[in-house]
Amino acid sequence: MLSGPMLDMTNDAEVGVWCSMPPALSTQPIAVRPPKIHVHVRPEAGGKKIVDRDFNAIAIQYGGGLFRNVEITQVNVTPPAAFEFVRSLEIGRELDCINCSHCGYPHLDLDDFRPALTGYNSTYSDRPFEKKKSIKGGFSESSVRLNKFVREQEKWTAQEMSRRGKELAKRALSIWPNLTVEQSLVDAENQIEMKERAQRRDVTKVPMTPAARHSFEQLRQRIQTLDSEIFELAEQKSVSYHGPTFFLEVIPRKNGLGLLLALDFNEVEEPPSIVRDAAQSKFIVHASYDAGVYARIKSDADIEKIFPLIRKAYELAKA
């Protein structure tokens, strides 16, 4: 279980709490670490921070009002909870509160969660393991089945903790086995989702110069003749084609188009001069997909040159 400091929000003007993650990009080596809770506290609005650091977990004391029960004046926060809270906001997931069946209050796995498992109170503290077992309401008297392993131990060290963790994991997997789904069902659901997304987006909204728009319309007409089941998806700065899986991305350029084809460059026999190995570039500007072949289109003649490869990429995607 995690232990965290108590922060009293009732005495400060500004208290900021969020999930702290390692940087995604840095000029310095990035140290791998688990998420933490970052906190900053200002006694006066806009004033100097008296707290500005990461914690493994925190307990927040406040004046009430966050929950329907006005008696709830403390919230315990762990990194997984903070991370899932932000993620839920981003994806629009409806949030709710789960109350402890023992105390009736919401909380997470901080030290004060232990009374819910043992029936004892906060003076449990740092007493020796034998005392925690034998004390009234301790592990030896606990009716919680998950505590059976604990009360059977003569000592409580890292070895016992590891054994218990493995046993709990094994039991959890027997109760909640891994979800096994046929890949074909997953693919089918993904295709439905992508088609629905394609219907909500308009390829005419993708910004293009007049030259790029001309080449795009010419190419688009040719692609539509391959199969009526092909669908196009407007990305932020490109248009992708799927049949049913991805096979082509059209990226508008100033004087034409850039094309990314889902082919291995080594499999292209006698590639046209407008084609190159996409792996030679560290990245393709405005591309949303990874692919092996890149081509530049500046005229209708270039479309004729590249179209056999587009057909090949489509046939592989359809197979």
C-alpha cells in the first residue's frame, strides 16, 4: 500500500494536483519511472509556491463539497487514479464515485485503507507484525478471506509479500481470465468504427493548393474504380484509403501530392523515378501512417505511372 503526505487545502489559496509522467521528448536521457502525483501549493493567489514536487500518493483535506456526503472532507489520490481521471475526461467517459463498503466513504489504497480490511483503526500504524496479527480486530480476527494468508505467516518480509502477490494474481486470473477474442471480430469492429468516422469527416475540408486539389481529384476518381467497398478517411492534413485495411495515404503538397503506399519497397520491381524507399526518411511530413513506399505526384502522367502500384497495395490490403 502507498503512504502519502496530508495536504490541507483549506488554508491555501491555490493547490494544483495532477498526474506526473516522464517527458515524451527531451534533449537529455529520459529516466523510465512510474507515474507520480505532482503538487504545487501557493498560500496566496499568484504568489510563490511553497510546495512544487512529486509524491507517490497524497491525502487531501478540504472543506467538503466535492461529494454528496458533506462529511467527506478527505480524498486520497494515487497516480493510477489521477491518470485514469484525466484519460476519462479526454475520451468523454462518464465518471462516478465508488464508496467503501466498510466506512461508506470513497478512498484508495493508502494507509488509512487498512482498517477496512482488518476492522482496526488508524493506531494500527507501525506496530510489529505479531502485534498487528494479535491485536483486537487485527489480521488474526479478520473475516476477510484475502487476509487468510497474512494471518498464517510467522513473519512479514519482502519474501512473504512477493508470495502473497503471486497468489493473489493467480487467483485473480482464475476469477477474471484474459479476454480471448478472434482477431477477425476485432478487425471487423475496427472497420465499422473507421467507416463511421469516415462518414463524419469531409475530405473537401482537407487543405490543398489548387495544383494539389487537381491531382487529388484525378487520383480519387481512379481509386474509386478499383472497388466500391474502398472508403476514404479525411485525416488532419491528408486523406487515407482503406480496402478494408489501410493501403494508401494521399498527402497534399504545394505543387502536387505525396503518396504513401502500404508496400515493401524491396518488393517493387523496376520502381518509377517518382518512387523512393520511405524508410530513407526519418519521417514524412503530415503523414498519419507508416508505409514502405513514397511517391511524388506533380502531373496526370505521374498518376498513370504510380497507379499499378496503388492497385497492388490495394490487392494486398484486400487479401
